[in-house]
Amino acid sequence: MLEREEPMNVGANSAASFARARNVFPDGTARVTIERDPTPRYVQRGVGSHLIDNDGRRFLDLNCNFTTLIHGHAFPPVVEAVTRQLQSGSCFANPTDIEIALAELLCSRIPNLDRIRFVNTGTEAVLFAVKAARAFTGRSKIAKIEGAYHGAYDWVEVSQAATPESWGDAAAPASTPFYRGMPKSVLDEVIVLRFNDAEGARRLLSIHGSELAAIVLDPMPSRGGLTKPTPEFIAAVQETARSNDILVIADEVLNLRQGFEGASARYGLVPDLIALGKIIGGGLPIGAIGGRSHVMSVFDASAGRPLLPQGGTFSANPLSMVAGLAAMTALDHAAFAHLEQLGYAVRDGLEQSIAKRSAPMSVSGAASLFRIHPTRRVPNDYREAYPSPQGATLMRALTGFFSKNDVILPNGASACLSMPMGRSDAEFIVDVFGGFLDTHAGLLDEIEDGN
Ligand SMILES: Cc1ncc(COP(=O)(O)O)c(C=O)c1O
């Protein structure tokens, strides 16, 4: 029998808030992604690398609002910039110089980003990137990676939650619906590839080449396993896309934080379009679509109606722009070097803990990101990362154990490090993990038996 799951140790004040919330939100939460077990932890405030919950408990935050807060909570330059801007107005139907400044910063540091448009979420960024590829090529189908998360646009939701029962043939994955009632026409418009399957990518992109507008690729899909792409896979996608006039859309909404120039540059991908979000807004809502000038010309309305009209009431709002500018300006080469070292220290420490105890676990990730898996080998793709029932139980227990030890560790997604963290935080994370391994021998044995 499995050991009892560790609860999230939520206090009385969070429980009281949840009781109120259940009267107004379906299931009591405002987002499906909220961690609960079964009660979510309500937060009062954030300070640097920590957050303080409604019961006054202080936690090291390895979620950072789903990897957004690369400078931690309430980063003073962002607080100052937003406070100043708020006093001068929060949104206008006119352009501002601030949007130009953030656009200049991003275009100057991210390769292949000649032109850019701002929106308010990563979802919108991916949505407009897909539409731009359609407008540019005159084709409607897209290809995407099984299990990869790209936000809430129907076409990129296909096969996001495929299961062993539904995912079909490994050589030609099925297009599976994400929600009941998803139009069959959407499923018919999406070709699904397996991450790191170079041969499959070449074959499927070639077969469907003349109908595909784009391949949407997160260079390191977090929910798919946070596994590094192999050079062969990147080359297969890139070359087959080029030879079939399929555009490459890099979804860097999450993985831009992997380096000064972003994740595509790190892994040798040369995208035609890039979707951005999260860190570029400094903690305020943001998204952006950028890319090569000739592709981005689909948005150009200077000669009349563009091929793809794109607007948005709050797009390029000055609050998000000043927050993003403050956050991104502070993210210089030295900042990325710090994050790189911190990430290495954590992953290396976790791996050593696993090796010392010969535990059936592994660690993936890069730069400031890491993900712990209930498998002896780092999974190569979504199918390999799909947890067994024993694996899922172990990971819930891990999140619970971290929470008991005052650390917020996301379950089933990337954990992230932030600028205010230092070597002592890295050591603390590794110590807590070692404590978990030492006290959960029963659960670890179950994993070995279940795999
Ligand atoms: C890779 C990726 N793309 C797109 C999105 C959607 O971004 P948003 O939640 O801002 O809509 C996310 C969000 O987590 C993401 O990780």
C-alpha cells in the first residue's frame, strides 16, 4: 500500500478564503492551474524570492507565477516604474514612447526579431503567431508537439492532454481533443509530432508539407518534460520546414528566460516567428509576437487593410511596457550568468542526492529551470514523462513535503529560480529534497515496482 499523501499544510485563513471563494468560482478557484490539495494556499504578499500566505507563513517561491517573476516579487525598479506611470495614466488609445523602448530592447537582443507587436498574454501571442503564419502562407494547418502547452488557442490545445488511451501510434500520434466538444475540424487541422523524434518530424512534416502554415515549437516544453532538444531534432524540424515553406514558430513564452538571447539561440533554432510573454512584462500581463520583417509585414496596415488585422484594447498598455522595460533592462549578461550558476547548483545537487541513494528519480532543465521526475532516466518526451499512478502519488508527496518545509514547488511543471536567490537557497532546496528521499523509502520502492 502507498504511504499517505502529504497535504499542502494550508492554514485556517486560507481555508476560510476558500470557503468564500467556493460561493463565486466554479470549484472555488479563478484558474485551473492553481495548486490545491484540496485547499489552495492564499497569498497575502510577495517579497523578493519569498511569498507570505494568509496565515503568515513564509515560503521560498519556486513557482514565481509560472516562471514569470525572474526578479522575484515586488522588484523595486518595477514597483517604481509602475507607480510613476500609474500617476500619468494607465492606458491610452494612442501610442507611447514606452512601447517603442521595450520593442527596441527586445529586437536588439533576440535574434530574428526584426519587428514586434505587443498583446496581453502568451495565449494571444501564440494565437497571433499562428494566424500570421496562415496569413503569410495562405495555408491553414499547423503542426505541434504532443503534450506541449501553448495557452488556450484551440489549435495549439490539440493533444496537450493526450493520454496513453488516446495518443495512438508513436510513429503518427493522434490529434486528441482538449475539451469535450472541441470541433473535429480543429483536430483535422493539426498534425502532432513527438518531441525529439527527428525521423518522425522529417516524415510527418514532409507528408503534410504543402498544407502546413507552421510548426509551433517550444524549444523545451515544460509540461512535456522540460527536456533539452537534441541537435538532430532541431535540424530535422528546421530543414524540413524550410524545404516545404512551412514557417517555424518558436514559443518562447516560458523559455526566453534561458538566456540573454532566449532559447532558440541557445538550441540553434532559427525561427520565422517568436511568441513571447511572462518575463518581458516584469510581472504585469503581457505577450508579444515578433519575427522576420517580411513575415511580420502581414500586420502592416500602411497601405490599407493588412493581411492580418491585430489590435486589442490593452495591447501595449503603458503599465506593462514600463514594468517590462525595467525588468528586462536589469536582466543583463551578469544576471543570466547568476541564474545559470544557480540552476546548475540546484540540478547538480539534486542529481547527487539521487545518485547517493540510488533513488528512481531524475532531474531535467536548463538555466534557471528544473523539473524533478519519478523516473530513473530523464524522459525524452511527453509520453515518457507521463507519470504512472505511483509516479503521480510520489510527485504529490514531494510537493507536499516541500511545502511542509516552507518551499513552493510546482507539481508537473517547471520549477524556477529567481535573481534574489543565492547559493544558500540552492543548498536549502537540495537539503529538503534529500530529506524527502530519506523519509519516503516506501513510496520510492512503489515507483520501482510500478515502472
Ligand atoms: C510555452 C507557453 N506558451 C504559452 C503560454 C500561455 O501564456 P499565458 O498564460 O500568458 O496566456 C504559456 C503559459 O504558461 C507557456 O508556458
